[in-house]
Amino acid sequence: MGIAVQALDGVYGRPAASVRVRLEHADNGQWNAEDKAETDQEGRVREWCGRKFERGLYRIVFESDRYFVGLGLSAAYPEIVVTFRMQDQTDSYQIQLLLSTYSYSAYFGSLS
């Protein structure tokens, strides 16, 4: 159960530590804040791993601009949004984001 999140820095080839992220859940066409977190030294959000989430549409918003400004860099994407569907409350999902100043790549997979 839960969502395993990791952000990786494609500029420096290391985990992206201290990236602020927020989890939102869609309800009747509106995005509602579910939780906020910050990546640890391994670029991971561990708080959501063992949590049970309702089925439905979710999105994770990575605050990439704040992260890169903190490194003295400018970024094309001020935030990166990964939207996904939680199919079953018993499933566990993995989301990895490789971010750089002018591009990003996201991976979504099941841990079940």
C-alpha cells in the first residue's frame, strides 16, 4: 500500500534532496490537497509508503524551481506535475522523477 516517490537530479547525477512536493486528490473536478512533504537525502518521500489511499485520480507536484534556484540555477519548469490513477486501495505505486533545468522524465510503476 502507498506511494513511493523519488526525485533524481539529472544535472549533477545524484538524488534531489529537499525538493518540496505536494500530493493532491481529484474530487468532483477539483484538486484537493492531500499532503505535503520534502524529499530526504536520497531524494525520497517516505511518509506516503505505508499509507492507504482511496481509489481515484491523484497528482504529485514537484517544486522544481525552488530546488534549482537553491543550487544557483534557472529552470524552465517552475513545477513538474505527475498525474496518475490509483486503481486499487491495496496497490503500491512507485513514481520516480529525473529532473534537470530544461527537461524531466517520469516513471510510474506498481510495486505490487
